[in-house]
Amino acid sequence: TGTSFVNTLVASVCIPATVPFAAGNGSKRQHRYWIEDMSLSRCNFTSSPQHMTYRSPPGHRGFGGSADQASRGVTLLRQPEQRIISGFHHGFHSYDVKPHGKPNITTYARAVAGCSVRMLVRPSVPSSSDGGETACGHSPPPNEEELHQAKAILSTFQFVGLTDEWDLTVCLWHTRFGPTSCHISEFLNARPGHVTSATGYDVSILNGFIDRYDTSLYEHAQKLFWNAINSHNLTRTQCSAWKAACVSSNQG
């Protein structure tokens, strides 16, 4: 999600705008892109003095400890079970494989459940085998208090999008932050995984597992998103026409 949405961000925050990140560049090219093409000196992603320790972007570090910067926050949330299955196919993302070995899908789901809640309220875990890159996948699981905190933090973010409403999310971003033009790359999957699904993964492989903490947070994110869509009087028809005009201008 982050690698794809970066093509929307660079149009707004990089001076001059950088070249889009293209699908198929690979992970090595991706990291060179962050360093060479989209350095913090050109792209004002954060004015926080903590950006050298929080590292946004790149990385998958917990937001806990940086909650005072929440009013600058930008995030996209994904339907929790879809995110879990995607992470499982992406090398067991956020799961500590070294001490436990490769998990099955059910074990993995239980281990990373509440990932979004954890990311919002917890700091990184420096002693973990991933070098502190993620707050997900480490015990203990989230609790009700953390869920409440996560919702409060999310409510103060300046922008909340939904991966499952990609075109509307891009449209909302441009409506709020500009520019009025867009690039075809903003509507493409810039970093597809090895196992992908254009229509969504079959959640039956989770054997009925529901990520109740992230589901509650996701429902809160949906409310924030649709409130923003309605407050700007945006419609699917309007955003579809805008997207078509962008794509047409890029191809011309």
C-alpha cells in the first residue's frame, strides 16, 4: 500500500515532483528510490524533529511515542483479514520466524492480529529479530484500552484513506491537498506481491478467524473516511471522471 500511495504523495510534497515508482523495480530498486529519488530534503513528509528516529518513510515502526505528531499523520487502512492473508503470502510479514519457524495461516493470523492497533499505540521493539522495524507480531496481543487509544489517535490524523477504496482515496487526497492533476501511476499496484488477487483473497482459509481489534479500528477508519468524502461532496461518478481525465492526459 505504502509503495503504491507514494506516487500520490510525491506529487504533493516533493519539489520538484519525483519520477513515479514503477511496478517490477524490485526491493533493491525500492530502497534506492527512497534514498536517491525521494530524499527527505526534497520531500517534506514530516517536519517532526523525530523523523530521523521514527523513520517515516520507510520502515514499519510503531507510532507509539510519536503520538504528539498525530495531527500530521497520514495513513491508509486495509480490511483486516485481507491484510493478514496478504502479509502471510509476503514472507510472513511482521512474524518473528527465527525463533518460531514458518507458521501456518491460522498461527500467523493469531500472531499478527491487531497489527494496526499495535502500530498506532506501541513503539518499536528494538530487541526483536527484525531490528525493531515493526510493532506487529510481538506479544502480548492488543487490549481494549489500546484499541480505544488507537481510535483516538486515528481521529486526529490529518488524512485517513482506505486501501479497499483506492480510487476514492486518491481522489480525496488530491481534493484536500492538490494538485488538481494526477498521474496514471497513482491508480496502479506499484509493488504487487507474489500471490495477489484483484477481487480480494478467499478468507475461508482463515477457518473463521476474525481480527476483532483491527476490525473495530477499521470500522472507525471507515467512518472517518466516509465523513471526509461527504464533507467534500465527492461521489464515485465525479472521481471516476477525474481519474479518466488524468489517465487520458497521461496517455496523450
